[in-house]
Amino acid sequence: MSKVYSGASLALAELMRDDMTIMAGGFGLCGIPSALIGAIKLTGVTGLTVISNNCGVDGIGLGVLLEAGQIRKMISSYVGENKLFAEQYLSGKLEVEFSPQGTLAERIRAGGAGIPAFFTKTGVGTIVAEGKEVREFDGESYVMERGLTADVALVHAWKGDAEGNLIYRKTARNFNPVVATAGKVTVAEVEHMAEIGELESDQIHTPGIFVSRIVHVPNPVKHIEQVRTRKRELAGAN
Amino acid sequence: MAWTREQMAQRAARELRDGFYVNLGIGIPTMVANYIPGGMSVCLQSENGMLGVGPFPYEGEEDADLINAGKQTITALPMTSFFSSADGFGMIRGGHIDLTILGSMQVARNGDLANWTIPGKMIKGMGGAMDLVAGVKRVVVVMEHEAKGEPKLLEQCTLPLTGQRVADMVITDLGVFTVARKGEAKLTLIALADGVTLDEITAKTAAKFENGLDRAAA
């Protein structure tokens, strides 16, 4: 059975339905599965619960699904870059569960590794701990957080092969490796599709077992939220 | 007279030590990187998944796959490593990061810190702030002493907390305070900014504090 699909929409075929939970890798606009998110928009499914650190920006990434009114609930750590998000939240159309970024990453890691809950000191004594079990270990308080899984998980990788092995690039790795582990079905979009054996076995970040479907998306448009540069000091100037 | 943003960053840089792994927040904390003393080796961590954060790229060399936790373009160094955000926060939660320098909206006398939300106004989310204050060994806050004429150093925070008893030091444009994280709540003034008097800083601080200026000078 081949894991390779020839397009993002085909890669999602028969996976999507209303009111399901999806998860997406990426941090800000870095390493987000843009093509797959675009394909979800085309399916027209609604009532989605989306687990992702951020919610894109207006018109880019998950912002596209927000705009189309397809998201019912977000589980995120930071959504500050999205005006539409604030609007929909304040009008009651959108539900949000804030999870501290490290707790969110660990909840996803735990979910993918079959760990239903764990204790962390992050958020103790804050509203994040409200309604959750707090337990003392070695004289310190920790709050119980639940692992997270999703019906469909979407990731973006730099390189992949037909086995589903993935290699990420620089900080575009971010949430992708843990998200890849936490989907009942994980779909990966990759910038480069390698032949089997071409990827160094020692360098693979996500082993193919976690990836059910893979699609080649060459030359994706990548956006930068905060361009910062320094001036080049010209040799011999003045 | 008070300290400028650059001077606040410079003062915060004095908390760095050779060999430290450090996480810098957005704003003035980011500027601390410009004041790492010569000869001192400090490794900057970015919690999205990078150790060894380099300077901003030259114009035209920005890489969309290479950003810091503030989503700004940056560069890698020869010693840089990349990892997942789960590992990035494992480093933080596991106490492997020596120091974090971050901004805040309020700090209480007992070290409670509030910097993530203003109910009804700001609903952006906490990002990594709660993990950083809970997990990093030492937490240094750099912030303006007042916000629109209102003191930010308080007996108790009025905003929802980011962490309970987590601040070790507060550097403002008016001076420097140390904070006791364990035992009885205790805020101690250890330095005044240039041209700032004890009377002025007392008038603008809503938390009771001890005067440790003599001890600090001795």
C-alpha cells in the first residue's frame, strides 16, 4: 500500500468530516502545513477543533480556515497575530483553550506516546491550573495536564520518502515531530521527495511509522512574520 | 532622569555568567544580547527549537525556516543545534536553562508575576511565558517602573498570574530590586538608576520594600 499521494486534496481524501479534531505542526508561519490546510478549506468541513500552537495570520495558514468559519474551537498557546481570531472569539463563534506552549508541546508528545496525563509545574497557581488536579512531589506543586491526540494530524517537512520518513529543516521543525506522532492518521507534506535509501537513516527525525500519507509540495511559498536584518558592514568603506 | 532602554538592557547583562544558557524575551530583553561582555561565552536558547541563536541576518539573507521565539528572522552559529519545541521546553522545564530575562506587566512583592493577559482586553495567550518562569533556574524581569503613571511593582498582582513566586530580580528604569522566592515575601532595593532618588522610587512603588542600597554599595 503506497503512502504517496499526488496532491494535497487527494492526500486528505475520505479523511475529513465535520466536528473532527485536527492537529497542525508549525510555529507562527514557520513550518506550517500550508498546502494541506488549503486542501481542508476546499473540503468545506466545519465545526473543527484545531490543536496548533498558533492560528496563522489573517489569510495565511490556519487563518484561512478561521476566515471560512470552519473552526469551532482552538487549543493554542498564542493567537496574538490574528485579528479575525479576536473578533470571532469575542462574538462567541469561536471557543479557545489556552495551553502554555511547553505544556501544549508535552501534551501532544504524551498523546502520541500513549501517556494520558502528566504533571508539570508550569501554570501552578494560575488560571491554567483551575479545575485540574494539583499534586505535591518532593515538596513542590505540580498540575495534571492531559495528553492530546487528533483524528488527523498535519505536518510540514523538508524532506521525506515513500516510507514516510521525515527530515525537518532548522526551526521549521518546531511542533512538527510531536504532532506527527499524535494523529490517528498523520499526513505529511514535504518540499523534497527522496528515493528510498536516499535519506540518511541516522538523520531521520520522524520515522515512517507515524506517517500514513505523504504528499510532495515543491517550492512552497514561505512567509515571515517579523523580518529583522542587520546592515552589512562594507569592507573598506570610508 | 532614569535609565534608557539600552541602560536597562546593559544592567540586565550584568546578570550573565560565563557558560550560561540563557533565554531572552521580546523587547528590551532581546537587546541584552548586544551587551554580552567580551570573552564571556553565553549560549542563547530559543524555545521554539534552537540553541545558539546568532544575530539578525544581513538584508537579503533572511530564511523563513530560521526564526526565534519572537518570530523574528535570525541566523545560526557554528555551534547551533535545532530540536523540537517539546525538547526546547524540556530544557526549560527540566531546569537546564540558567537564566531567563523577560518583560512583565506587574510583579508583586512576593515574586508573583503577571505578563500574559488583561481580561477583556488582551486575549493573545501566554505562549511560553508560564513555562519559562516555572522552569528556568533564575528569572530576571526587565520592565518600565510604571505603566501610564500606574505602579507595576505591587503588594499583590491585580492581573491573572503567569507564575507564583517566580521573579528573582526586577530591573526597571528607576532601579534594581531583588526578590525572595522562598519564605517570607521580601523585596529589596539594591540599586538606583542615574539621577533617581530613594524618595522618587518609593513614591512610584506600590509594594513595600527594604532599602538594601548601603549593603549593595558596601
